[in-house]
Amino acid sequence: MKYFYILLLISVVSVGQTTKERLRIISSYRQVDIIKLNDTIALMDKQQKDKIADYLKNHPIKNSEIKSLQRFYYDLPVFFTTYNAGSSQTIKTNTMYPSGSLGLNVTGDGMTAAVWDGSKVRETHIELIGRVTPSDDATGFSSHATHVTGTILASGVSSIRKGIAYGAMAKTYDWSSDISEMSTYGAQGFLVSNHSYGYNTANLPIATFGSYDGSSVQIDQLSNTYPYYQIVIAAGNDRNNTNLEQVSAKGGYDLVTGFSTSKNGISVAAVDQVINYINSSSVSMSSFSNYGPTDDGRIKPDISAKGVDVSSCGSLTNNQYAVLSGTSMAAPAITGMILMLQKHYNNLNTSLFMRASTVRGLICHSASEAGLNPGPDYEFGWGLANAEAAANIITNKNISTVLEENTLTNNQIFTKQITLDSAQKLSATICWTDPTGASNGTAEDNRTPRLKNNLDLKILKNGQVYFPWKLNVEDVAAPATNDSDNNVDNIEKVEIENAQPGVYTIQVSHKATLTGGSQVFSLIANGSTGINLNTSNYDFDKNVFIYPNPTTNTLNYSINDAISIDSIRINDVSGKAINNFKADLNHNDIDVSNLSSGIYFVTFVSEQSSVTKKFVKQ
């Protein structure tokens, strides 16, 4: 019998997320999807428990944090086992603190993260007391779990071990029944969880590396059911294991597995501490952090953070500290950063939080360059996380930056015009929570794209087309290129290094038919630091309102700021065009009495842009 194992991967003061705010998020979720997901999880759990029980009859094993049989994949038993001042400075969350250079007064106060790990967090540690809620029946304190949680939110009794979001709270779990517990957590309207564990690669079938497998599918199922919930995953620590073919024959590439190969999770690489970032050479990769790509060539890992010699809480006593290294230590830095960014967004946008696709896209968009060549790579992902740059984009939203969520329907081309008043670097990114794809099964290096909804980002100016970055799965060490569409990633970024003054059009379109008839996507755009980016129509979406919704016979609309609407069209949920007509300046109502009951999309088109709204016909 072959075995493979799961390893832990080590080598402004205001009210936080309120119950009312979480209920607002919960109300946006489709209950039918939650019921379907939980039924699927329940069936999977029963099947897994039955297989485990049968296996243990003939293979008596005492489960522990070191070796715990948790599930089967492809009839192989899968075991789980255990495998900050510097962190904050490296990804610049310290600039958001009350004493930070941005003057934002953000600590993560009132925000909540979840931590799934090998065993129990020492919630009585002096850095964690009163802010950690054990949420299952985990027993036996875990140094790893305590260290991870401390990296996210240690209060700073020891100032050099202060967590990234040192005012936040945590709900903690062991890894038993992680998927079903994650579904319950996501359904409560929470925003982020940390998973610093993954496959032990020592006995993995070769086809598992880079594969979009059952674990990847589960993460994407959760992400689609709970689109505000971002799952953060350690990328793994196998690159210094010369016994692996991926290390000896592939130079350390093609190492990501399991959760890390999902489309909608954030996979985190580990780098050395960076105190003073100057350029890409300031960032040094650790000796152990796993490189991508996925089998279909997607950019994994997504982002990098400090994971070498991280000092945080230990579990031996209530005041013990430990120094650990691993992507396990890098992932919680990103989890804490998400809490900080969501808190900052909520401070400026009352009762609102970003979708997971927005915060994920924002982190990748704002990353500092790392690696030998411009653009992303399969080593550092999109670069070194930079909370300062991300926070500035939030602060300047609708002033000098674009940060918005839109819906693209079948056959629609979304456009947004922006104006640069001086030469500067121009960057635009789209990110979307892509629908769950089919597992690779046991196929080795299956290059079929896992992407379900293939959106395309371009920037246009005077006949010139600027394409997004992409990588080459057949030449993994080659520099990123930007000469054609990216057909595998659900994060796309276009950069124009020396964009001259003038009007630019950001365009988002799609290939084939969109699964579900539409796709919500997040758009982030900005110019170089300190240079104004004038967005000529940023307020279009925010100033178009439809009512009542649901409606029976008439759909009214209200458009502020004297925006001139040229035409209006209605599509059904499959994208089929139902109606398309010129706007009537003398009326602000649409007769929908002849429509069958169901979900529809109405699109208002101006000379410069368009905005789509969903409505329900009763």
C-alpha cells in the first residue's frame, strides 16, 4: 500500500466586523448553494469516515498531531502531521498602525480570523489571552498552531513579537473535519482563515504535484459559495529535499500540491526578512519554499511574505516564545494583512467589506517586484506583499485609484476610461472567484486549463493594445511575457511602464460562454506613487440605482450626476439578449411585465462606459 502524508509547513480605533455587518454579507449568499455544498460535504465526510474506520480495523494507529489519518484520496490514506516585528516590516503592515507613516490607526481591532492547524492553540498565552476562542474539541497544545496564531494577532506584550493584526480575534480549530467547519465559518459572514498545512510529499504519486485535485476543488467550492471568504494557504517547504524528482530533475519547480493549487485560495511563499525595500534584489527567496506552477500553468504561489526565522508565541508555557521558519510562518502574515486591509476599507466604507476577489486582487496588484525579471514568476508569485501600497489604493478609491466590483454578462464588453495628466507607470488588475473546475484525477501534468470563465483584460490607447502578464508552463524559468491574452489565470494584470498623458480604456471581455451567465470581477487600477490618476467615470456604477427589486411590472432607474445614458439592454441569466433599446430622456422606467419570472441583468450604456445591475422579476 502506498501512503502520502499531510504536513504542517514550517522549514483609527473603531468597532470591527459587527453582527449586523456579517448578516449583510450572509444575506448576499445563495442559501440553495450553501445547502448543496453542505450536503456534498456531509456525504464526503461519511464516505471518508467509513473508509478510515475500515482501514483502522487492519492498521491500528494511535492518532496524534504527528500522525493523524484524516481522509483518503484516490484510495490512498492521507495523514496529517505537524511539519512579529520583522514580518510586519517586511510586508509594511506597520505603516498602517497608529504610529505608522500612513496615519491610519488600524490594528485589526474587532476583526476575526480562523486558524485551522494540527492541534490546540494555547489560548492562555500572555500574547493571546482573551482574544482566542477554541472552536472545536482539540486537545493538546501545539507549538505550531500557537506560533501561527501569534503571527496573526499577538498583542505585543513583547513588542518584537507583535502580530500583524494585533487588535484582532481568532477562532481556532484542529484539522479534523476542516472542510465542514470552514463551511460553517464562511456561512457566518467571516472574511479570512489560515491553513499552514499541506501534503507530505515523500510518498506522493508524481501526478499529484501541480494537480488540481480533490483538495483544490474543495477550496474552490467554499470560495464560490462564500464569495467574501478568503482562504490563505502555505505553499509548502520541499524545495531543499533533493530526494524529490521535482527538486533534482525540475530545479524545484512543479512542487505545489493540494489546497495550494486551488484557483481562489491565496498560496503564500516564504522569503527572508526585508527591512528596507529598494528594488527586486531586496527580496531573497528562502531555501525551502515551494515553486509552482500548477499543471495548467497558473501562477502559484500567489504572493510572498517573511517566513524565515519568525519569532512568535510558543506553547510550552504562557510566556514562551519560539523562532520557526517555513511557509507556515509566511501564510499568517498574509492572513493578518487581509484583516488590516478589510478593517481599513470598512473604516472608509461604512458597513461594507471587500469581496475575497477584491482583497486577493488588491494584494497581488500592489505587490513589490521580486525575482530576476519584471512581472510575476513561479517562485515569488506576484512579488512581495506590500500593505502600504494596498492601503493607499483603498484610501484613494474613486479619487486617484480604481477599486470596484462589477458584473460581466455573456457577450458583454466592459469598458472604463481613465485619464492620465502626466507620464507615469499605469497598472490595472482584474481578479474573479472562478467557478469550481473538474479535478485532474490521476493524470500527470494535465495542461488543460482549469479556468471555467475566461475573462480577458486589456488596456487600449490610440489603437495600441496592452496585454496582461502570463507565464509559460513549458519553460518555467522563462520571464513573464505580455504579448497576448492570458488564458489560464483568474488574476490578470496589465502594466504600462511609461504611460504618456492621455485617455486610456480599460477593457474586460470574455471567451466562450460564461458559466452561470455572468461573472462578478474586481477591478483595481492606479498610477505611480504620488502621481494623480484621474478617473473620468469612476462614479458611474455608484450613481445608477434600480428599484423596486424584486419587481412585478415596472423597473425604475435613477441616474445621478447628469450621466448621459445612450442605450439600455436586458439579458437573462444565460446571457441571452431579451431587449435592447435607446434610452428615453423623458422616462426612467422599463416595462418588464412581459418577462417570465426569474433573474435578469439590465445594462446601462454611456459613451464612455457601462454598468450592469441584477434584478429579479416576480
